[in-house]
Amino acid sequence: MLTPKDRSLIFFLAEHTNQLFDREQLIEHVWGLDYDGSDRAVDLAIKRIRQAPVNWPSSEGEIKTMRGLGTSSMSIIHRRRISIRAYWTSRYLITLVIGLVIIGLFAA
């Protein structure tokens, strides 16, 4: 199960696609400047995100960890130019339209 910080991390990376961030940058932007815990929290969050049972096609993008750049850097690399928010918004819109059609059929 994803924590609120895990979801915040997903949205942060989705808003900054194809950009690399090291642990310190992710902690600063997602956890906040006053965070006083371990930088391994980023690794644990990424692990939970990768293990979460999400119906997210790999063609929509994936979280990549780039080693060998001083520290591990992470980013969502998109194979196509569609944002995660646009993907989920389109999913909800399709569900909403189908629901309205079904309601319209019963109301008629």
C-alpha cells in the first residue's frame, strides 16, 4: 500500500519527467526542508511504488534509477509524451462517460 509521501513522490516525478534528481533533491522537494530522517526513505518509497499493484502500462513511463552519477538519481522516463495525470484523468473520464450512458439508459 502506498503512503501519502509515496504518492507525492510519484506526482513530483511525473511533473518533472525526464529530469534526474538525487536523494537529497527528492527529500527537499517531497519530504520538505525540515525532514530529519534517513535519505534511505527515498529508496524505500521507490521500492513500494515499484511493488504496488498498479494497472499502469509500461509504455506510459517508468521510474528509472541511474547509478554511477555520484549518487543514485531517479526520474520517470516517458516513452510517449503523456503525463501520468493525463493518463489517470482520461481513465476517470472514460469511466464517467460510461456511467452517464448507463444512467441515461435506465432513466429513459
